[in-house]
Amino acid sequence: MAYEEELAHRVRELIGEEPGLSEMRMFGGLAFLLDGNMAVAVSSKGGLMLRHDPGELDELLARAHTRPMLMRGRPAKGWLRVDPDGVKTKRQLGSWVQRGVAFARTLPPKG
């Protein structure tokens, strides 16, 4: 399954002016990177994947439409999956995208 182009367009509208922004196909979806660090990705399985402070996982999982991101069947530390119902509105999507952007900005740029 390919990623949802409409969702990718909505993400671009939110962060298209961010310095150091690039896009890369990853995990069958489309990742948005800031200075080489992934902030968010439009998932090929629907919805959004995002980076976050690992210490915030319990708080984030208490929100509707969220679940841990699994890699090889195990939760990936610092990653979260937001189901399509959790990114339907501009406000919902913006909240998640800004969280991913904020975390990516805490990481050193990749050369």
C-alpha cells in the first residue's frame, strides 16, 4: 500500500517553510526530515508516524488514536503511530506534526 498523498500534502502545508526540510521515501511511506532527522512520516499503513521524547510515551498513548510504533514486532523507543482518525482535522494533524518537529529540533543535524 502506498502512502496517502493528501495527508502528505497537508503535512507540507504545515511545515513547508521549516529550515532544513527534506522529504525521503522510507518504510513504504514519506518521511519529513529536518536537518537530516526524521520529524514525522506519512505511513504506508495509514496515518502518521512521529518522533517524540521517549519519556512522554505514557502520556501520548493515553491520547485517542495512538499506539506504539512497532519495528520487527517490538515497540520502537521514541516513535509513535497515530491512526488516520487522529489526523483528520488540521488541528489534530498540526498538534502531532509540531510535536515531531519540536523533537527533531532537539537533535544534532546530520551531515
